[in-house]
Amino acid sequence: MTQLVLHSHEWKLIPGTMTPGDYERVAIQFGVTLPQSFIEWHKRYFFAECDCSIVRLPHSLPSQPLAEIISNLDWYIPEQLIPLGLIPFASEGNDTGPLVFDTRGSVEKNDYPIRVYDHEYDGELDGLSEIIFSSFSKMLACLTHLLNETKTRKHFEVIADFYAIDPDGAGSTGRPYWESWIAMGRANFEEFGY
């Protein structure tokens, strides 16, 4: 992939220069284990934006490549969630709160299931959704599919494809979450035309 087109802006991707050790230092600072799949994705390029409408992933600016990762870990809610094994790494597209890697009970460090945490719950586990993606790798596959398919289809039409792409996450425990996105998208389209 040599370029990413979002919101009618074309950004040229610049090869990244960060090392796994740079991410390890951040992980140690916050007492977390970032999955290798996430590190490999994030360090590959520098990029100014990664808002896919349903998920806002952390960008990597050449002048401050880890700033948004640090920002996602350095506030009140992560202070409550990290000791529980939940690592905030991105934001949910409707501003519900952070997407978190769920490391609880996992011995695999390459990838973790992903959940949404509703920040209104102020650190209580009642704000944690079911698993919406079985892994970061599956999330990237779903988001790539979404970005490609929405050139000719509506968002709410494409989201249902996640069930087949990630049957163990989006197509399983995540289905009610994604069905709410589909219903909301369809209602917006019927009322507002977008």
C-alpha cells in the first residue's frame, strides 16, 4: 500500500522508522503489553490520519509518532482499565469511548480480542462491550474491506460483511454491536440521504 485516501484528501505514506523497542518503552511506561500485530501495523508508515468513521486508529506523525498511542494510555479511564488487563488503543467512531485490547486470560502476545469501553462508566467493567473483533488483524481486514467497498456501497451495507470476515468476533459476540451500527446507518440514510 503506497497511499491512503480518506475524506477526499490523499496522503502519501512515508515509510516508518520506529523500532519495536520504541513501542516497548511506551508499553513499560504504562505497564501494558501491546500486541505485535498492532506494533507491526503502526510502525510500518508515518501517517497523518486514520479515521475510518467507525474506528479512529492512532496516527503516526513523523515529528511525534507515538504521541497518540501515549495519549490513549495516559488519562483517567486507562488508569482504571489497564490494571484489569484492558489496553485502550483507539477510539470508537460514535465517541462512546476507547477501543481496548482485552489481554485477560490470554497467553498470546501477537494479538488480542477487541472490545469497546463506554467512558460514561468511569472505569467500571459494566461499560465493557462484548468482543467486537476477535483480533487486531481481523479488525484491519474488516476496516480495509469497509474502505474499499464504500466506494460503491453504503457503510451500513458493508458492515454486515464483517460477520464473514471475522466470524469469531464481529460475526459472533460482536453481531449485536454491529447490527446497531447498521440500523443507525440505515436510519441516517433514510432520513438524511447519507
